[in-house]
Amino acid sequence: MLWGTVGIATQTIYQQSELDAFSVGFYRLAFAFPVVALLCWKFVGKGVFQVRGRHYWQMALIGALLAIYQVCYFAAVGYIGVAFATLITLCTAPVVVSLASVVFLKEALTRSIIKALLCALAGTALLVGFPEGAAAQNNLLLGISLSLGSAVGYAIVAMLGRSIATECHPIHSTTVSFGVGAIFLFPMAAANCFSAQYTLETLSLLLYIGLFPTAVAYTLFFLGMRNVRASTASILTMIEPLTATILAWFIFDERLAVSGIAGALLLLLAIFVLYRGESSPNRELL
């Protein structure tokens, strides 16, 4: 739900300043880093030095992929538009996670996951919509490829987060990932960051994005990974477009079509199916 507020805040920043996607992405991770670093020292302390070296490499890879899949998504938007890029990315990511987690993480693929995945995919498609004329745009193949790259990047982040969730404190992996991600994005964002003009409202929105949808949300995400499977987590995060749609409805007075309402109900149904499946003592395997 917190991730669903990023689009609204970012849209407002674009209207008030000359900041681009790379700059917002950099500030998002850079502002979140000191917060999670302080929490990491409080809760993990000297335990940060007791983690295996390979786990640090995994955390660093998560940070680089956090930056990469954001860049791929923002670039895809420029080629095929927000709706089409969002549709491809959100619908592809949980499918990749669900299938890859069975192969690499040895997680069971249950009937409840399949049912929830189908509901979530259909719900997202109805909620986001199918843009008309998208195929006539230039560089369609490049835009679709970037969207798929964004989805795969997120999928790898989800699986890496799940693989180390039981061995490393979530705030620890979040701290390292944010630091690496901010360093990765800085060269692409530096020129725009230094040339842009900042107002108090713009700075407040940047701080909000860094603190809540980033520092808090990703910490909760990786913490939740300790208790649910990667496939379950990836399906649950599809509540993001529902949150964004509801906020746009209240803040920007955007109308929600009948298909959008049906999509929202399907997303809620997907969450209910997952809850029933996870709480059931006897999970039905395929």
C-alpha cells in the first residue's frame, strides 16, 4: 500500500520541479539510507560484522537491481506509456517469481497460489486497462523489453530477499541494498540534481518518498519475507496499483470505470485466497 503512494508523490514532484526519474530514484534511496542505517545499528549492532561474505554480495546485488529495475521501468514509460509499461511489469513479475521460486528456492506451488495469481493478473489488467494504439507507437519492442527487464529485476530482488531473509536481519539487507542502489544511480542523476530548483514542498515530497514508501515499505517487505514464500509476497505487492488508483480517485478526482472496480475486487479476492491458503494446515500441492 505504501508503494502505491509513490506514483502520486512523484507526479506532484514532476509538476513542481525539473527533476527527472533518475534524480527521484536517487533521492528515494539516498534519503532512506541514513534512516535504515541508524535502525540497523540499533537492532543489529555489531552483528553486521558477523554476516557471511556471500550474503553481503547478495545484498549488494539487490541494491543494484533495485536501481536497475526502476530505471528500466521509467525508460519503458517513455517508449510505451505509463499504463502499458505498468501492465506488463506488474503482470509479469509475480509469474516470474512464482515459477522461479519453485526452481531455485524449492518452494511448493500450491493451488491457492495459482488461483490467487490468476485473480491478481486479471484484476491488475482490468484496473490498469489496455491502452489503445500502443502498438502504433515507435520503439514498441524496446519498450516491452524494458518492461520485461524491470519485471525480471524485481523478481530477482524478491527471490534474493527471500533466500537471505532467515539468515540476515531485514533491516541489515535493506541498509546495504539502499546504499549500493544510491551509489549506482548517482552518476545518472548528478547533473539534474545539481541544476534543479527546489521548493519546500518538493523537498518534503522527496523526504516522504524516501522515508515511508522506501525505508518503511522495503523493511516491511523484507521482514515479511521471513514468514511467507516469495511467490506469495510478489502477488500481495500487486495491491500497489489498487492503492494508487484509490488515491488518484480521491486526490485527482479520476473516475474509476466499472472494469476498474471489477479489477479491484479481483485483487482483493486474490489476497483472500492467499490468506486462506497460507493459514490452511493442509496446503494443496499441484
